[in-house]
Amino acid sequence: MQGGNSVNILITGQNGYIARCLHAHLLAGRHDARLVDVRSDAWRHMDFSNYDSIVHLAGIVHNSSAAPADFKRVNVELTAALAQKSYDENVPQFIFVSTMAVYGKDYAFTPMNEITAQTPLMPKTFYGKSKLSAEAEVTKIYGDRACIVRPPTVYGENCTGNYRKLRSLILRVKVMPRYENRRGMIYIHNLCELFRLLIENTGAGIFYPQDADFLPTYKLARLIGENRGVEVLSLRMPFLKTAAKILPDLKKAFGSLSYAPEMSVCPFGEYRVFDINAAVEQMERYWNS
């Protein structure tokens, strides 16, 4: 594959948010992309030999009802089976979408809490452990051609999760704690652009996507408010750390965790085509339409 040429891509997880956004992004780039559901065994009877790249996004994420055996079966064993079939049928590239959770680092009330190239892999959750095990399976099969992506929190239009919760809170309360945190996040269209670059250049290795700019949560809240014509106040709240002991979600919302900036550079080009201002403006335009 060479950048700019049309390639044939199979994306697993057809009902997933990232999968659907990536599918649309690749089609817009005039590539042949197909979504596939891997919850049944139908994929085992498909012919993979015509595909240039498999992007494996299907899996169990943070599901409180899932047992350890479920994480192993879906996130590890299914990944290994897909990678083995891809390899046996000569698919040049297998992209496995992992997670920042393989490091097991928690959000912290400190201006900087970075993951660096020296940070050990010590996942704490079944999710993180299963993703790290799956990485090992993919690497065992594809060797130095394995392509692994470890995104942080993903946000975007119509995305469930922390951004939507924060936005809803802002528009109701209009007051945010003033704390200078740094949270690594990736806008969905920037992440999809990274995938495009990796696919067109048959990228291999481990990649750590992250938006180039960091905004403290209270400044992000102000930016959302500005786009909705709402004034959001920020107040110093010295009891924030104490409150987080009772409400753990506060630490995730206002604590710090990010990749060191140099880890997030892509050798195939700049994927961060939207800065945070443009991303928020585009999302608010979507929600207001």
C-alpha cells in the first residue's frame, strides 16, 4: 500500500462508535471499507485474502456485568483468532485497537501525570489486562508487522461517555472547579485520520494518539459554554481532593493523565487536523442542529 492509493479495509465492531466513524472517514477518503459483526462465527467463513488491512475494534470495554472469562473470550481469544486468520490469509496489516488502561495509571490531582516510554505496563482492571494479553497475541502472530494503537479517552459528536456527561453538567450548573489539570484525549476525527495514515502506509509498531493541546477541565467547560452562549464560572474549590475520596468520578473529571507529547507523534504525517477549539465548535454545531 502507498499513501493516496485506494485500499480494501475490514473493520470489526460494526455497531461501535469508533468503527462507524472510521468507516465513514475511510469511505470519504475514497477507500473501500466494510464493517463486520464478529459476535457470531460468520466471519470465520469469510475470505480475508482480498483485504489490505484489518482494523479490529470489537471488544468488551468497561462493562460492570462482564466476568473475567468474558474479557478473556472476547478481548483475547477472539482477537487472537482474527489475527491468525488474517495472517494465514496474507493480510498485510492487522491493526489492533488497545487502550491507555494497559498502563494501569490512575488520574491524579497534580498538574502533570504523564505516561512516558519508561512507564511500566501494569494494568489493574480486567479490561486493561485483557487488552494487554491481546496485544501479546497479535505481536506473537504478526511479529514486527503488528500495529497496536493505545488511545486515551475518545470524544466526538454523538459519543457517549465523559464529554457528554461534562457538557450536560455544564449546561445545568454553569460552575466548574478551577484546577489546572492535563487530560489526554483524542477527538474522533483526529483518531480516524491517524488510522487512515497507518492504513495507507502499512504502519507497524505501537501508537499513542492524543490531541496536541491540553485544556484544564474548567477551560474546556468555558469553551463549551461560549459555543452555547452560556457563561461558565470557575471557582477555586480547596475541598475538591477530599470530595473525590467520596465521589471517585471527580478525580477522573478534574485529575491529570496524559501521554508525554513526544509519544503521540505519527511518522506518516499530522493526524491532529482539529485543535480543541475547532473540535468543540464542530460538536456543539452538531448538537445544536
